Amino acid sequence: MSKIIAIYPGTFDPITKGHVDIIERSSRLFDKIIIAVGENSKKKTIFTKEARVELAKKILVNYANVEISFFSGLLVDFAQKNNATVIIRGLRAVSDFEYEFQMADVNRHLNSNIETIFLTPTEQYSYISSSMVREIAELGGDILPFVHEEVAIALKKLYR
């Protein structure tokens, strides 16, 4: 019986409790989850790729079937290289849907063997975004309700 490998891509700048919620629930659905920490030419990240991967590794250390990897280039190429047949995408609000739906269609066109599934975060995390967390941190607000302590410490160091 073949194992189902899924990829959860994102910039994870920083990884939030909403991301972890999607990862935790996905880890029960698939044999292996690869957290694909990527670059996005449309986004300027505050953490280096190495820092984003390291924070994810610290936070997700207790998930035996979760692996963290950096990637660049086309997601479908990364998925194929890692024998993944599923792409996981989180949807927080209706506003996310149109973009994610277009990306799913493009990815299906590029590689019809890879399916995209959408998961919504648990209600308590549905409003959390990395950009919101960065803004609160930059302004000196309490971000612990939104991120794990490791991330909060890293953000405080960054915005001193």
C-alpha cells in the first residue's frame, strides 16, 4: 500500500498557531506532511529562509510524520520530486478562495496527478495571518495568542 504524501506550502513568515492547526489536522489525514517553506517574489519576508525553517522545526518537533523543507521554483515540481500527490491549502475567509482556486487550477494544469485540498482553520484561528502578527509585533503588542513562544521570542528580538 502506497503512502500518501502531502505538501503544505507557504512563506511561514512567521509560522502561526493557525498554520499549526492546519498541520496538526493534516497530520492525521496523511501518512507524511512536508511543510514547504518557500519564497514568494511578491512578499518581502522579515525572517531568512533558514530562520523560518528553524522556527518551524522547533515548533513541529513532536509531529513524527511532519518534515520541514525549503523550496523555490514551481510547487508542482517540488511535489513531484518528493512523491507528493496532495497540496494542502488553508482558507481563512471567502477572500482567500478566489486566489487559492486559481492556483489549484493552474497546479492541476501543470500536473494532473497532484490534487489540492482546502482546509479551514479552527474558528479561534480563522482571523490570524502572518502579516497581522508581524504588524502587532512591530508595534509592541502581545502576539502570544497567535504564535508559539519560540516565534514570539524571535519577533521580539527582530523588532527591538
